[in-house]
Amino acid sequence: MEPIHIVGAGLAGSEAAWQIARAGVPVVLHEMRPAKGTFAHKTGDCAEMVCSNSFRSDDDVMNAVGQLHWEMRAADGLIMAMADRHKLPAGGALAVDREAFSAAVTQALHAEPLIRIVPGEIADLPADGNWIVATGPLTSDTLAQAIRSVTGTDALAFFDAIAPIVHADTIDMSVAWEQSRYDKGETEAERRAYINCPMDRARYEAFIDALLAAEKTEFHEGETAGYFDGCLPIEVMAERGRETLRHGPMKPVGLTNAHKPDEKPYAVVQLRRDNALGTLYNIVGFQTKMKYGAQTEVFRMIPGLENAGFARLGGIHRNSFLNSPTLLDDRMRLRLRPNLRFAGQVTGVEGYVESAAMGLLAGRMAAAQARGRDLPPPPATTATGALVHHITGGAEAKTFQPMNVNFGLFPPLEEMRSGRKGRKDRYPAYTQRAKDDFSAWLAPQ
């Protein structure tokens, strides 16, 4: 059997390779790192996480991304299996030790006899064979130009930012305290998974002033900065209004200062554990385009971080993606070149889990084709199906932007018209329907 080729060993490419091999079809996985790196990647490992270390909510009853987790686990997903194996306490979220997670994914792929990992950059799109392009938001300039040549259109683009990481032993715990918002989590460790740094109004106002005045990264001539709302730099949020951060990543609700329980903070900066040792913490929601010198100066204004040591500072990079509603069919194939499938963030989904889910689906579809049959996408009533329906035709092409999975993508429930209106009823009904329909889709495979 001819192998299926995958370009890119990120979360989507790694998941696609796993699914194909599990179907008994050989895979060649091409990865340009570490010989050719990117702005954000630090290693040559597969499925390296470069922004947050969180897969977001793991609640598969009340949350759409939690339902996506459930579907990927049901489909024997490698990414979710390794995330579960290397999870960190994070309240109701699924956060992972990013280095251990990536190393485990890499080891699993190398150990699979049907997967061959080949180093080196793919600079063109082959006209024959069965290929999946899963190069992510940091597609190389050479391959991006090849994609533009084939599609006859420019890829859309926005700018993505990453948050800084702090050494835990440099956080002043006489000021900060451990607590998950609303004390979420089943264990004591989960309920104390975050470190919180409180601000009074005067410190908050001074912080906003410094944030707005700080020196920022400039864009190259001709580049227009459009940001995905789910990953806005904090400076951009602050520019939208002085109270924006206090109602966003710095909201003080659901938290009680252990040092001053009777004093309500005006704003709170949260840090989430970034590795299993608990030696590194990332600043939640603090993606930034500030220059490095400005970052250390501004972030050390946060109470408890006056002497913070940074393992990594934040940064910003260009993020390219296809106008998938016009270019891809519902089997994730490029209409102009059906031998090419696309998966991951390059298709216009946003988030680790969404990217991996599109890799899972593309891998299963490619493996089915290699075995002489057609695999339709899951029903749009499922999280996976709702997402792929959105990017391959459900979204408005003229205004297409990267999208996280959310219940707004799901078809309405019939019973909602007969009295079921609240989220407490609606969301469990969505997820139960999704579980039933996804299980039915998996059964004959």
C-alpha cells in the first residue's frame, strides 16, 4: 500500500499520522524542524506546544471544547491520551507539562512501525499521491508561496501572540496566593492550581498606563495587524478601554486573597503551572507584542512579580491560514488538487484541541480513501462535525476568521422551541446529542 504523506509534525500532523497508522496504512511524516526552525518553536519534537500549555475546559457536559476532548478520546486520539498522561492540576481545565507531553507524543510516533518520520522541509505541493498539509500557523515562506501558487489566492493572515513564563521560585508568595477561580477542581492540588497576584486600583491604573506607553513590536511594511479575539495581546485589549483587562484576564471574581481575606482586589493577575515540577508558571491571558525590555519592566509592576525571573518572554508572530470555505471540500481536500488535504490551524481553526481534531479527522478520511472507501465527516451535531462544517462551507467566506469550537456552531435543538431555554438545560442536551451522534459515526469504522 502506498504511504500517505503528512507535512508538519505539530499537533494536527502528529494526530493524523497516529490515526492513519491505527487504520493499518503506512505514513511518512515530514518535519522541517530542527534543521529549519521558527520564531516560536524551541525543539524538533513532535506536537510542540508554543503558546499556552492549556487545552482549556475538560467539562464534556457544559462546554463545547470539553465535548471535543470527549470525541477525540472516543476516537483513540494520541494527543488526548498523552495530554491525560501528562496533565497538571488546573482546576476545571486540562493543562499539560508541555515538554513531557511533546516528548511522549514523539516517542509514541517513533515506536509505531507504520510511521516513518523524515526530516527536511517540503517546499512544494506534489501533484500526485495522498498528502495532508498540516503545517500550522507558522508555515514556511517557501511552502506558503507554493500554496498561494496552487490556490491562486493569498492566504489570509492575522497575528498571534504568546505569553511569558515565570520561574516559580521568583514569585513572592507573601503577596501572591494559590487558588483556582471559584475553587474549581476535584482535588486540593487542582483547587490550588493557579498563583494569584492582587492589584488595588492605584496599581492597576499605573499598570495600564505603563502597558499603553511601552515600546511595542512594529510590523513590516505592508502588513496589517488583525488579531484573533481569543488570543489578543494585552496591549490591544487595554487600548479598547482601561477596564477591559479587569473584565477579562485580570478579573478578580471567584478569588479570595489568602493574606487579606476581607479585602477585595480591584484586579488579579493569574499564573498557571506550566510543568509537572511546578517550577514554571505562565501568565494567563498575557499574550504580548511588547519588546523584551519593556516586558520585564512592565510585568515586574505586578505585585508578587517584582523580582520575577522569566524563563521565556512573550512574542508575536504572523499566523497564516486558508480561506477554507472557498478552497476545501467537506473531506478537507483542496478542490483544485483533491490529492491534497489540509488539517490544523492552517485551515482556520484556532486552538490546540481544534487543530488536533482536524488532524484526527483528516487522518481518518485519508486512511479510508487509501483503503478504497469514502468517509464522510461526523454529523454537524457533534463538536468535530460542527467545526469542520464551519470551516468548509458553514462560515461566510468574505469575513472568515479563525474559530474555536463553541455551541454557536451546533445546529439548534428541536426541544429548545418547546420550553428548554437556559444554558443549564441547553448545553447538556447539546453534548448528549453530540456523544450519541459521534458514537454512531465511529461505530462502522
